[in-house]
Amino acid sequence: MSDSIAGTLPWMTLFLASLAALASAARVTFPPPSGQHRRVVRRPAPQVRRPESRLDAHDSRLVRPYVIAVEQAARRRELLLADFGYDGPGPYAIHGQEVAA
């Protein structure tokens, strides 16, 4: 049985040498672009839109999600306690319906 690596080593050396020669010939034949062919595109400066009046936090109806989650947990707790007969202080309107105090 002969060693296959020793037999393929000269062929691989020849193959890699020919690839290196082809790569150097391609570099000489096709030089990389110099960048001079690109045209410069002038874009207008972006216009900044300014609000006509300052924003007020009280005008916004945004509510942070954790505030809503805390309120929903309190409502669920009140409903659970009401199932067991405990009427504690809590929301008097649940899901838009007025409940007994």
C-alpha cells in the first residue's frame, strides 16, 4: 500500500503555484478601481422640524405599562377577595361596571 499524501503532494504544489500565477496575472490585467470614476452627489441639508409649541407631559395620554399592570393586579386581587366575601376598599368600577362598595 502506497502513501497517498506523498503521491499527491507534488500535484498540489503545482496546482497552488498555478493558482498564484493566475491571481497575479489577474491583478496586473484588471487593476482595482481608483475611486476617481465615482461622481459626487450633493444632498440638501436635512430640515429640522420644530414643534410650534413645547410638549407638555400633562397633555400626553401615554401611560407606562407597569402602571397599568399594577392597577390590573389590584383589580384581580379585589375580585378574588370578593369571591371569598371580603369587601375591602378598592376600585368601585371594574371593567366599566359599577360594583358595590
